[in-house]
Amino acid sequence: MSIEFSDTDIQNFYKLLSLNLTAYNCGNLCAPENGGEPYCCIVENAVPLLYREEFKYLQNRSTIWSRWKPKTKHNKKLKSEGESRTAIFSECKGVQFCERENRSISCRTFPLEPYIDEKGRFSGLIFMKEFRGKCPLIKRLADFQQKTIDNHYKFWCLIFEKRPDEFELYKSTSKGWRISSGKT
């Protein structure tokens, strides 16, 4: 059973995820190749999935977030299959209107996700599979700030404690990683 997040929970999550992944603005790496916008800030490339409580929290703080309205048949299917009782797809007004303090958890954790090893242990963070060839940070691992990685790890530990279904989701995703890399 999932525990509902309070505003205090979300504030704590945001505090943990407030540090940048690199000492520089990583959006500057890929923006020139994407019409001046970072790849991850284009909703057609990456649609943020927000916890419902987080969406409500952000709606009370800012006007930049709204429910995602897919336009293609593929995206409508993605929305119907991907949203749940705990999470909804959302979009912001775009990078030109970004309010760093009001970035979603999805924005703050991109492009990393938790990895659950074959023994069922949360053992670290990996790049999101679907963005490996699109995010230039994959070639710049040495640029990652360790304190940020540590905070991301702490964040996921809190999420897994409060939302065991999230752990099961990433356990499945991680198994898919092992299968696709031939390491079952």
C-alpha cells in the first residue's frame, strides 16, 4: 500500500534533489543540437511523470505546470497506459519559463533512475535506458558531483520506503536492463 506524500515530504524530496548533477548547466551540452532547448526539456522527447501530490503541490506554488495533453495516437496510448492512481503525466511551459525551484522530481532526477540488482537490492543509479543515446552526460560521468549522486540515492531510499510499488517497478525495469545486456 502506498503512503500519500505530504507537502513536507515533497519539500524534503526537493531539498535532497536541489543540487545540480554537474557543476555546469548540462542543458548547454545538447541544446544547440535541439533548436536551443535541452533534449529533456522538450515534452515530445520526455514527458515528466509527477506524483499526484507533487502536481497539486506545484499547482499551489506556480503556474508553469499543467496536465499533459497528448496529440498523437501513440502518446494518447502512452498516457492511458502510463498514468496511475499515484502519478500523472504533466508538462511545463518550457525551458524559457523554467523556475528552478519548481522543477518536478522527474526533472531533478533526469537522466538517472534506480537500479535494483538480481538479489533485489537497490545498488545504485543508472542512466534511463530510453535516453542513453540522446543525453550527452553519458559520456561525461566524471563530471557528476558525488554529493548529488548521494542525495539522489537517499531520495530513492525514501521513495521505496513510502511506495513499495515504486521499488517493484524499478526491480522490473532493472531486470529488463539485465536481459537486454545479456546479464540475466
